[in-house]
Amino acid sequence: MDTEPSFVAVLGAGPAGLMAAETIAAAGHAVRVYERMPSPARKLLMAGRGGLNLTHSEPLEAFLTRYAEAMPALAPAIRDFPPQALVAWAEGLGQEMFTGSSGRIFPRALKASPLLRAWLARLESQGVQLLPRHEWRGFTPEGGLRIGAPSGQKVLHPAATVLALGGASWPRLGADGSWAEAMAGVEMRPFRPANMGFRVGWSEIFRRKFEGTPLKRIALSFGGRSVRGEAMITAEGIEGGAIYALSAPLRDAIAAQGHAMLALDLRPDITADDLARKLDEGRRGQSLSTFLRKAANLSPVAIGLVQEALHQGDQRPLSAIVKALSLRLEGVQGLERAISSAGGIALAELDEHFMLRARPGLFAAGEMLDWEAPTGGYLLQACFATGRAAALGAAAWLKGKAG
Ligand SMILES: Cc1cc2nc3c(=O)[nH]c(=O)nc-3n(C[C@H](O)[C@H](O)[C@H](O)COP(=O)(O)OP(=O)(O)OC[C@H]3O[C@@H](n4cnc5c(N)ncnc54)[C@H](O)[C@@H]3O)c2cc1C
């Protein structure tokens, strides 16, 4: 049995866990990070593939509303480590940052690997021990941590523990939510995909022609909210930034009614009246696709969508279809490819220092907590900020115990 009194265990080496490790080490504690995968932060590296959107530049009060009902629980941690602090932290690791036209903030390198390399070097210089291939397998009856390692199973009794085991999306990157089984006595919310795609019953011809095609400069509306952006046609349906922005209400509507009707504006930059003038006069012998391309400046995939709607019996004037194409979403894509997950440890289980009320000395941070947010840098911002807050909580708790 490991009885060293003074080390803090961090379980999970994603952004939340590594930020917790950095913060606790800076407070003067020995830190060991246990990670089940052969290398750390695989999801962060994957996030960097499409351009690592670290945070967002919108005013903090607007920023905080993105966490919806989780806002009261997360806001203090984010106010204490706001987007400017995260940007300064990344710059401190040698990453030049820039703000895109959408207000999203990225490292100039776009990838996560240079940032992660510099971060791991800093952690090493702080004396943080990173133990890959070490899997947490639950608690012993006395509250010890059972760890499975290449050298066998061991039980640890750290002075404090920060859980940062992630959510349940993209399980092949390490976080699969299986840790929930070890949380008896702690209220858990079921994992659900967040920021994910949806299933659409495309015709075979549309699927074959347009799978993998981006749908650019569109606006989507659902439940009184509209977003502009891009989406991507997939074999099963539709995904991408604009879809993710509405994915929480769409997911909940599908859970309640079995489907959801999403409205697509294929020409958001032109008014309905102007478009009607262009389209409602008639085709004058042109094929439908030539007419839509010339008169409405629609892309082939947008024309394909209009044709799908017509085949399904939409009898409105063409201009009405282009301005509010009705897409029936028939299901939610699974956790395997969702950007993030909702669900996890109920926030009411935590005190204001991210310590589990039922288990003094045990803290939790990151995506394993029950909150969700749209893409735009809000996910990583909350993971970094809660990782730091939980670590500060652990350091304060240890100080209180010591004296
Ligand atoms: C494709 C993709 C793109 C994304 N892009 C962005 C983006 O641009 N901006 C943004 O803000 N967010 C993005 N995200 C989301 C973001 O990456 C996650 O929200 C974030 O990584 C969660 O951090 P975390 O530390 O809580 O969990 P994770 O990063 O999942 O880390 C948890 C760690 O715990 C380990 N672990 C799990 N169980 C155990 C166990 N039993 N024992 C030991 N270790 C264990 C896992 O292996 C993992 O390394 C993206 C996600 C995906 C999948």
C-alpha cells in the first residue's frame, strides 16, 4: 500500500487533469497523474485536427450564458480563469494566438501538439509524474484508489484526489464514461451525445452524390433560435458547426417526439421578397437545377436538398422552400462521434471548490461533470477552468487539514 501522505493524485490526463496537475504542483504539492491510455490528452490532440478552438472572445457575461443551467456552478471558476487568462496561459507556453472572424480563439499553429509538448515539458519541470497505462478501477472499501498498471494492480492513498476522467464521447480516445460505475452514492446524470450530428433519411441518389459535401453559408432555425454557419452532409444525415449549435434542443425534441423539424435557409443573405422575385416568375424552359443555380445562385448540394424536398411532396413556392427548407431529423448520432457529452456527475454533488460533498478530499473537473455547451471554445474553457478550480480547492483543503 502506498502511504505517502503528501502526494495528490490526478486521474485522467486530458486538459482538465493536466491543468489540475499544473495548479497543484504550483501550490507546492507532489502530483501524480494516472492515465489509462499509452499517452496523454488524446482528445485534445484530436480537437486540434480541425483547428484547436481554445476559447472565445465574446464578452464574459455572454460567454457564461453558453453553459445554460450549469452557468451558476461553472461561472465562478470561469470568472477566476477567464478566456483572457487562458489565452495568456497558452501564450506563456509559446503559442501565438489569434481571434478568427467568428470571435473564436485559436493558436496560430491551429494544432494542439505544439501546445501539448510545451505543457508536458512544463509539468515535468514542476516535478509532476505522469503515469500512462495506469487505469483507475474504483475505490477500495476504505476509500483507496485501485489502479491497474502494467506492473499489476495497486492501491493508492493520496492526500487528495482530482478526478478528471472526461465524458463519454469518442470513447476510443480514452474517456468512455466507464468510471461512472465506481461512483456509487454519487448522483449521476445519464450520458447523452452533445454537439453531434443527426440522422436524416436521404434518398439513395442524394446520399451517393453529396455524402461528405459541405453546405456553406446557411442559416438554421429551430425552437425560436437561428444560427448561421456551415453543415456537412454525411451518409447517415447531417453534422457540423451550425448543427452542433442547435444540437441540445434538437436532441431533446427527438427524445420527446421521435423526430425534429429543422428549418434551413439556403440563401440567408437575400430577403424572402427578393428571392421570390427571382424565383417565382418561372423557369422558362430551363431544367430545375439550372434555374436554381442561375436565378438563386444555389450550390449543387443546396439544389439537391430542394429536389429532395420536392420529391417528398413539399408544394410551397420554390422561394419558400429555399428560405425555409424543412429537414426531418429522425435520430441522434451516437456518442462515438459526438464532440462532447452531456451528463455525468450532478453538479449539486459538488461544493463550490468542486469537492464531492459525500467524499471529502475527492474533487472532480472537466467534461465528467454534468454540463454542456456549444462548440466555439466553451468546452475547453470550462475544462481548463474547472481543472484549475478543483486543484485550488484541493490545495486549500489540504492546507486546512494541515493546520
Ligand atoms: C473531434 C473533437 C473536436 C473537438 N474540438 C474542440 C474544440 O475545438 N474546442 C473545444 O473547446 N472543445 C473541443 N472538443 C471537446 C474537448 O476536446 C473536450 O471537451 C475536452 O478534451 C474534455 O477534457 P477533459 O479533460 O474533461 O476530458 P478528456 O480530454 O476526455 O480527458 C480525460 C482523460 O481521462 C482518461 N481516463 C478515462 N478513464 C480513465 C480511467 N479509468 N483511468 C485513467 N484514465 C482514464 C482518458 O483516457 C483521457 O485521457 C473536441 C472534441 C472532439 C472529440
